[in-house]
Amino acid sequence: MLKRTITLLSVLTTAFSLTACGGHVAEKEEPAKTHQEKQKAKDDAASAQPKKEAQETAKPQNSEGQVKQQKPEEDGAITVIANPQSILALVNKTHKLPDGYTPENLVYPDVPFPYADKIEKREMRKDAADALEKLFAAAKQAGFKLYGESGYRSYERQVAVYQHNVEKLGKKKADQISAAPGTSEHQTGLAMDITCEEMLTQPDPLTSDFGNTEAGKWVAQNAHKYGFIIRYPKGKESITGYEYEPWHLRYVGVKAASFIYAHGLTLEEYIDAEKVNRNISDEN
């Protein structure tokens, strides 16, 4: 009887040991599976985070739920502006247009040119072209015949013009009279170099002498009424980075042009360069 009891106890002990061993293995496998699931969830969350950050960066919001303005990108010492379509976009030696930028709605303004071909440099953005037509019509009524000389200038054309000036005048002088590719206002479609009948008799119709003609004086005193400014005025070379150019008109809208004219400012002085290049609303 005692022997049978001992045998039965031995069998039960063995069975219990096997059951316990099997449970231990299962416990080791279960944490491993849970760890994999947690790691996968962690990886998925990490993968989703950049997308979330990108979305937040693309449309950051202020306390009123309005989309905030974007900071301009930096290209070395030159800022790549974020608002090339704005009529107040600041384009100069330190603020350039995005690579490959081409303005929308380029048209041929219905104004006289001293050449017949409808080529690229006759074009302007439609809003600027409409304003130029009104300016030229007013000048005609005042007894002055104005001519358009050079408007839109593509990036490829800028390369050719700038390189020509460098080869002809040297880089230092070229930088004073022409823009490095990507930094020309002409690429915005908002600028037009103009001249008058009197200047067409000169070897170069685009010189500071235009500012001394009666037509040039009239333009300087009246361009703002139609939304244009003399972009590179006399005495402001250290601010604009360019020599005096009485022939270079830039469209900024009547409101901004009138204020700039009344206070004797440059575009750089009128705007906060960092703010205006964060997609602020146009001033009309």
C-alpha cells in the first residue's frame, strides 16, 4: 500500500513539473510577441511623426486658427522669397525668386515699343500691363510719348545679360547695373524699363539722362498714380544696391506706390523684407 502511494505521488510530481515547464516557455514567448507589437507600434508612430510635422509646418496656425506665414528659405546669404506672386515681393541682391519661377498671366501691354517683334521682353503680368497702358495714355494726354523697352526677363535671359555685362564691364560694374540671375525684378513680370521719343535719338535710350527730360520728370511725378514707383531712385544706391535708374518702373499697386512717393522711400524702406516675403496679402 505504501509502495503504491509513493508511486502515485511520483507520477503526480512528474506531471506537475512538465506542466510548470510548459507554462514557463509560454511566458517567455508571450513577452517576445508583445515586444514586437510594441516595437512595430513605436516604428509606425515614428514614421507618422515627420508627416504630421510636415503638415503642421505647411499650415501652421496662430491662436485665431488662421494660417501663419511661412519663413523664407535660405540659399547661402540670399533669401529665396516665398511670395513671388505678390505685387509687393521684394527682389534684390539679397532676395531671389525660386528656381524655375515663371509669373502667371503674362501679356503684351498695348503700348508703343521701338521695335515691332512681339518678343519675351515686351511682356508683363496682366495687372501691371493694364496699369502701364493707363500711365502711357495719361502721358500722351500730357504731351509726352513714352515707349516700353524691356519688361519680363526669364531666368535664361538673365544669365545671358549678366554674363555679357561681366565680360564687357567686369563683375564689379556689372553688379551695379544688372542683377545676377534669379535676383532681377524683371523676372517678376512687374517691371518695365521705359524711355521717350527724345531718348530714342541717343545711342542708349536707357540712361540717367531720361530723368532730365520733360517726359522723365513727368513720369517721376505721376507714375505712383497708376501704381508704379521709380524702383532705383537717386541717392538711395546704398539701400537698393543699384545706380540711379529713372527708366526702371516697378508695379506695386496704387496704395503702396502713393505712400512710397509721398515719403520718398524705396521698396526696401517701405516694407519689412522678412514680413513681406512670408506671403502677406497684396496691397492694391
